[in-house]
Amino acid sequence: MHKRNNNNKVIIILCLLAVVVSLSIGFSVFSNNLIIKQGATVTPDPSDFKVLFSSSENSVVEGNPSISWHYGSGTGAVAKIDNTDPTHPKITGLKATFKSSGSYVQYKFYVINQGSYDAYLKKIEFGTKKCTAKEGTSKELVNQACNSIQLLINVSTGDISTSDIGLTTTYTNHLLKKGEHSTVYIMIKYLTDAALADGDFDVEFGDLTLTYSSVD
């Protein structure tokens, strides 16, 4: 009788152990499932990220940026908007003809965030500067004057405004919220008190590109 009781106790203990093991396995699976769910990621559709240049501030119009000439005399070439890559909109055809120092040509256009996400300006790049003497103008003097030609860029978003000179400039904390726009000014400037050429000359810059990202 005593042996039978012992056998019963052993069976009960084994059953309890089996139940504990089963519950442990169940909790383990549930925990793993939670970890998998909590670790899930959402990949946004790249086509929902659109930051585009425009000649209008109200809607995207791929016309030409407006041109204005300031001081002295000269002309500005017609630049063009290129939105082929919506994360790297660019302006092509930046060119001016100068006759005197202290003058500059200014292009004005807009950058519009038409995407589903906020966008951050990360980088501004523009191509190499090239100066070319007109007929009757000294190439040597033009080369000297070329050192005094600068490209200035001003991009404003709300109360944020930057103005920089350089081939490549990087940025942080420059937010363009979805549905909003920034005004962009580009100036090709012949600095005052600069070396003077003895006639007219052309100045052109390679494409200007603004790079935007969904994260700062």
C-alpha cells in the first residue's frame, strides 16, 4: 500500500512537471511572437517622397526661374528646371554676361514638398565655374576677373535662411514640411572692387542640385 502511494506521488509529480514544461513552452512562443511583432518595420514607398522645383509657389510648374538684373549692365541666360529625380531637383543653364563689376543677376524660383513626408535639405551642389571672353576682350584679364565671380544661394523655410558660397554645402535642421514651399534665390555676382576685364565676358556654372531626405 505504501509503495502504491509512492508510485502515485511520482506520477503526480511527473504530470505537474509536464504541465509546467508545456506552459513554459507556450509562454516562450508567445514571447517570441511579441518580439517579432514589436520588431516589425514599415518601408515607405519612395514614390511618396517628392520635393520639386517650380516657377510658381502655389503648384509645381516646370517653367523657367524668373530673372532680374541688379546694378551695372549685363544679361542673364534663361535657366531651366529639371525635376527628373524628385529627391535631387536641379537647375540647369545658369549663365550671365557681365560688363562691369558690382553687378549681379538673380534667379528666383521655389521648392515644393509634394510628398507624404517631411523633407530635410541635406546638401547643395553646383558645377564648375567657367568664364569666357567675348570677342575683343582679353582672355588674361577675364581669367583674373573670373576669380571675383561668386555664386550665392539663399534657401528660406520659415525662419530658417542660409546663404553660402562653395561647390558643396551640407545642412542640418533645415526642415521643409509636407505641403509647404521654400523660396530659392540664386545670384551670380561680380564683386565690387574686383579685377576688371577690358570688355564683356560670359560666366556660367554647372547644374545646381538640392538634395533632400526624409530624415535629418
